[in-house]
Amino acid sequence: MPSPRTLTHALPRRSARRAVLVLPAAALALLLTACSSGTAPGSGPSGGGDASPSGGTTATATATTYPLTLDDCGFEVTFDAAPERVVTIKSSTTEMLLALGLGDRIVASAFADGPVPDSLADAAADVPAVAEPLSDQVPGAEAVLETEPDLVYAGWESNLTADGAGDRETLAQLGVATYVSPAACKAPEYMPDPLTFDDVFAEITEVGTIFDAQDAAADLVAEQRATLDGVARDERGLTALWYSSGDDIPYVGAGIGAPQMIMDAVGLENVAGDVHDTWTAFAWEEAIAADPDVLVLVDAAWNTAAAKIERLESNPATAELTAVREGRYLTIPFPATEAGVRNVDAVVDLAAQLEALDL
């Protein structure tokens, strides 16, 4: 993923191998003092609503039966009840709960990739934990536990480590469930290949099941499917480079992640689409040789689209790219580049920008 980031859902769920956990002294101390409000993974049978291969449940619009056990990126997690106190890490997870009307469950948010979209601004304003994040990076385990969560919902597996918000086994021992966005699973048997909108909608459905909010999830999926179906793909056969970050060597969207999914929906051919990865380093020489018709520029606070344009136009080599000479730039905010509830709106936005270009 773009700096300093990496993306990757669950293919058909496989049985998780349970690890024997030996807690260090520090973790044991936390175990004795922390407030335990959940269950360790695998404690109890799967509830009505077992995870289906698509990441949703076998029944829809029916109340979740707890305990509910899911295989999440190869880690077995059990929910004894709908989570009430949630720490969200990364914009994608915070926005998922806001979009499902579950903002009141968020007791802390962290590592936001940018402001929430206008469509969720009012919902976010009503949640103090979103208005004032716990941290602008991955919070430490001690800070997380101080919020007394029953769930940590993370955008990346790497958020849940001993050096980050806490590793999943230890948090489970402390009574804190963990859930990682399935689109970010890194193991080959769980990583979506390629990521599709069905994977994105499956996460919405699964989160709805976890929180016993199936109706809200079904409504959101139906709304997003209808919006996506209403987008007219560009049929001109235009090529594009998705430029996320990097100076000497650009980091670009490759062939199986969210950038590819979004470009496919818009009707753009990805010049780095033959790279079997979510993101990849892509030499400027390759970009110049491909000479894409348009450039999709990721706009992030730490690496703005404006800065990218200045870099492209001031470099004699890249200044000769057709897209640079003609000013054929499409922009997308960083939070919309990660699998989640903003992807469909990103398609709508890019399609409108593409239509407005003078080609």
C-alpha cells in the first residue's frame, strides 16, 4: 500500500490453528488488572449466523444468535454479545461503523487517514471519540486498554501487534475481541485475489452480523450496489497509472487491490495491472514507456495530489508524459483508496472527473 501503508479479504474461510500462548510477565500483569468484558477466541460454539464463504452469514435480516464465532484472517474470534465499546483503528473501520449507524459504540478512534466524507460528517460530529481521536498513529496497548473496550476493530493486521495496539492473543486473554478488515488479510488463503466489490459488501454484511445490525447492513449494501450499477463505465479504452506515493520510485496501484477494483469500475486500464499485488514499486522508466492517458493521484495529508503534480511537472522526464502535458489528472482522497464504505463513492467521483476531462 502507499506510504507508509499495505492492503490486501477472506477467500473461503478456513479453520484457524490455535496457538498456545505463553504470556510474558508484563502481559500477565495486564491480565490481572484489565477489565475483562469479552471472551477468548473459540470459547463456545459458533452462533446462529456462522460465517459463510462470502464473509457474510447464511441467514439475512435475522437477529444474530450469540455466541458468534468467526474466522478472521485465520484468527478465531468469538462474540458473546454485540460489542458496546469499540476502538477503531484507521479511517475505514471508523467510517464503517458510522455508515451503519453504530457511531455510539466507538469509545476511541485512531490512525485516521483523513477527514470523514461529507456524507458522514454529521454522524461523526456526534461522536466525541471521532471528533477527538485517541492517536494520529496506531495507539499503544496501554492506551487502548484504558478505554475498556470489548472490541478493537482494525484496518490492517499490522495494527494488532505487541508494539501496536496489542497482539490478538493477548487482547483475547484480556477479554478484548479483535476484528481485522477481511480485505486486509495477508495470508494467501485469506487475501482477496483480486479484491472485488462483493468482498467489500461482504465485510459490511459481516460487521452487521457482529453488531446485530443486519438491517442497516443490508440497506447499506443495497444502496451501494444501486449506486455502483448506475455508474456508466468509460468505453474509450483509456489507460491510467494510479500514483500513490514516492519520489525517485513511485508506489502505484497494482493488479489485485482496491485501485484495480476502482479503475475497473470506472473503465480505466491499469498500466501496472499485470503486477500480481495490491500495490507495487513502479520505475518512472516503466511509467514513461507506458505513457498512460490519465494519472490517478492519491491525495493524502503527508503526500498531497498538488505536491505530486508539482513533482511530475518539474521533472524533465515525467513532464513529457502525455497525461502531464495535457493536465489529465484525477484525484482521490487516501481514505477512499482502502477497501470500505467509501469505494463506491470513489467510483462515482472518478467517473465524473474522467468525463469532465478534455480528451
